[in-house]
Amino acid sequence: MKKWLILTLLLCLLVPIKAFADAAVGDMTVTLGQNLTEEQKKMLLSEMNAPEGVDILTVTNDEEHQYLGDYISKRLIGTKAISSSAITLEKSGTGLKVESKNINWVSEEMYINALATAGVKDASIYVTAPIPVSGTAALTGIIKAYEVSSDKVIPEDVKQAANEEMVKTAELGDEVGADKAAALMTKIKENMADNPPQTEAEVRDVIESSAKDLNITLTEEQIQSLVDLFNKLKDLNIDWNQVGNQLDKAKEKLTTFLGSEEGQSFLDKLKEFFVSLIDAIKSFFS
């Protein structure tokens, strides 16, 4: 009898207190920064339309430094965790959708790209803070919430790579424009899904051809920074087809960019080139 009692107790210790694996479509998980006041927490929960009894996780400043410390200065990360998020599981095939408020550096498309790289899929995400913030620290909470709600463990090196991607994209956005930077990352991933590079040289080719396709001029330093990032991602065995399937909203931004005055100007130049090439061929045979 005692043996059975001991065995039962051991099994209870091995079973999680709450079975998050049973999370269903529509279930929400919230992350709140540890340094929010009680009033701020209530305000953000109301803003998120969080239901009564919603699962709430706390994100600490130490966690933010753990995932961002290698990519941006400690001063920029700060000493307080206030960025918060809500993630709602969606049905398979929905892709990733992100909405943000009071986030002034990381765009919604940048979040989508980084989350897709991390393996997050089929979810609606809301990122917010009580005051304007850069938004870099929010990714830590979103990934943490996804792991709990989906009962899936994302490898630490993949989490680090996703944070590095987000920061590098935002930094590139400062130099070439946020829309261009996000569109370029989406285009690179599309091309990597179509023809996965096997070597660093092939990674560089993908990046350079993607930039050329979008008429984005990059410096050698910018190209090398992206090569370093995507070469690292290449070695993490990321499923680029799955990543591509999560980028529908980011692809909409890419389509919008190509339809913009700047994008149309590039397409018009491309069209003129082919027209002149055809005319030259015709004159050669006439």
C-alpha cells in the first residue's frame, strides 16, 4: 500500500499543475512586466480585453537582459520591465498577426518576422506598454507566453537568434526606413524557403538578390551584418517553409511597398530596361 502511495505522489510531482497542452483556439495568455504598478496592470489588462481568470505570466528585467544583452546596450534595455503582451491562439493556417500600442522602434512586421523565426505560429498578438517604449523587450514575453500556451519549448539558441533578428532589423530600419527593412527581411525569408542556401556565399547571394529585387541599396557593413545573422539562422535547422507560411501579414506590407510610389518607380525602370532590351534585339535582326 505504501509503495502505491509513494508512486502516486511521484507521478503527481511529474504532472504539471495546469495542463496548458489542452489550450484551445481562442485561449489567451498575458505577460506583464514585473515593474508595472497595480494600476498599470489593471489598465493594460482592460486594454487587452483580457477575460476574467486569464493566465498571466510575469516578465522580469533580468530576462530582458538575458535575451537582449548581446545585441543592444544595457542602457537601452533599462532597469525596469514594463513591456507587456497578450497572445491568443488561432486555428491552424491563420498565420501571425501583431498589433501594437506605445511601441516606437520595433514595427509590427518586425515582430512577425522574428516570431516566425522563433517558431511561433498561428496566433494573434497584442504588444503594449503604459508609456512609449522601443518594444525590444516585448519579444521575450511573447515567446514565453507562446511556450506556455502551446506547451512547446523553443530552443534557447533560436530565442537568441530571434531577438538578434529583431534588433538588427530595427537598426537597419533606422538607416533605410522601417518599411524597407521589414520588407527586405520578408523577401529574404521567401527566397530562403524557395531555395535554401547551403553556404555563407549562397546566403550572401540571397541577401544581395533580395535587396536588388526591392531596389534597396545596402552598404557592405549592412550586408555583412545580415549575412552573419542569416548564416547563423541557416545552421539552426529552421523550417523556412513554415516560417514563410506565418508571414502573410508581413507579405501584405511587402506588397504594399511594391505598390508604393517608390516600388512602382523601380518596377517602371525594370520595365523600361526590358523594353529597351527587346528594341535592341529587334534592331539587331532588322
